[in-house]
Amino acid sequence: MTGALVSGLAQGAVFALLAIGIVLVFKGSRVLNLAQGEIGALAFLSSVALLGHGNANGFGVLILSMVLGAVIGIVVERAMMRPLVERPAVQGTIVTLGLAIAIIQFELIADSWFLPPDSVSYPVQVATLNTAGSFSLEIGGAALAAGRVVALIATALIATALYLFFTRTKFGLGVVAATSNNEVARILGIPVNKVYRFTWGVGGALAGLSAALIAPVLGSFAPFVMTSLVIQALAAAVIGGLDSVWGAIVGGLLVGVATALAEQYIDIGAVNTIVVLVLVVGTLLVRPRGLLGGAGAEI
């Protein structure tokens, strides 16, 4: 059981990183970014292609994936989301769904650029990339690959940094104010457009980081892989509270542990999906705003 708990926490850390990005975008623009996973996938595949498949090892892919993810997030915000600011948030959410599908199709069409010369189709083998190093750590009988260990550490560091940012910096307080009421924020002189750009940029960077960390653990990577993970991350964000960074972390770890335990003790097909559904429905019935969500968590 200890091994399953440790493994679940490590897997949950990846969900948490994606969920934090979803929460930041929701806090900044009230949009559920369903393209969070594919933004990360595009950033990761592009970084590997730019660095060269034979040389794409170590932290270079990790850093470049974050940079490209941030750039993609900012471009999406400026070109697609900004014109929809005054529209109902559901319209922006639908646009992100279309964006996710478009990115997947682009990755499939441009496979000759994304894939290494010796590969003719997806999935691309990435087990040897070592984006977080080549070490492994055994805890409680569970062997954790480097990507999962770094994901746990990164989640803790990012959560702490964001907490300090939102509570101790002028711009961070402005982000909180803007998410509460855009009109009041504008009257107070808070640069709302910069808030949108910041949340989408950081969300994109976290998406790129998540993809770069999880890909070597999976051993192979293909379009739609990250979207399947985002479904779990979105559930984590809803469970924790859509306006709470700490809630995203708690939700991500909870989903990771619950699915890991279910896989070990329940012999039913698609048990992960069933467990996540039960967690989401149960949370919403008992606490509609999520475990740590406030008034801003309401969709």
C-alpha cells in the first residue's frame, strides 16, 4: 500500500502542475483552458525538434519547453482570448477545445518535423531524453523515475512561489483584484490586460514543464496524450477549487493517490475514470466550490 501511495503522489504531482495552470487561467480570464495539455505537447515536441532528436537530452528540453509553452500561451491569449474578454466565459472555453483539436491535427500533419528521422509515425520514443536526469528514487517500495521526483519538487516550489507572489507583490495583489472584478480593477488602475497575459503565459510554461517531465516516464509521446492527462488535471482543479492554487495541488495529489490505490486493489476496467468521476461528483455535492475554493470558484 505504501508503494501505491508514493506512486500516486508522484503521479498526482504531474496532475497538480497541469491543474495549477488551469486554475491560473481561470482566475485571470474565467476560461477553462481545455487546450492546456496540447499547448504543453506542442511546446515539448517543438523543443525536441529544435534541439535535434540526437542532442535533446538533459534540462535543455525542460527549459525550452517551458519557454515555448509560455510563448504559445501568450500568443493564444493575445490572438484568440483577448477579443473574447467581454463575451461569456463559456465561449472562450469552447474556443480552447477547438484549439486543442487544431493543435493535435497540426502535430499529425507536421509529423515529419516533430518525429526523428528513423521514425515514420507516432508515438515518438522519448524514454532516453532524461529531461530531469537519469536517476531513480525508491521510496516505500515504489521506484520513482526522475521526472516524477522533479515534478514533486517543482510542484512544491511553484506553489510556494505563487503564494508569495499573490500575497506579497503589488502585481500579484492586482491579479487577485482583477479576478474578483475586472471593472473595479480597471478603475483602480490595475493593468488587466497584463494580468491576462501573465496567467496565460505562466499556464503555458507549466504545460510545457508537465509535458517534458511526464514524456520520458511514459517512454513514448503522441498527440492527445497530454489531453488525456488534462482531463484528470481538470478534475483535480474542480475538486480542489478552481480559484485556489493550493486547491489544485491538493486535488492533483488526491486524484493521483486515489487512482493508484484503485488500480492496485480494484480489478475493473477503466477504474481510473470511475474513481475520478466519483471524486468530482462527491466533492461538488458536498462542497460545490471545491475543497479549498472560494466564491471565485463558481463557474
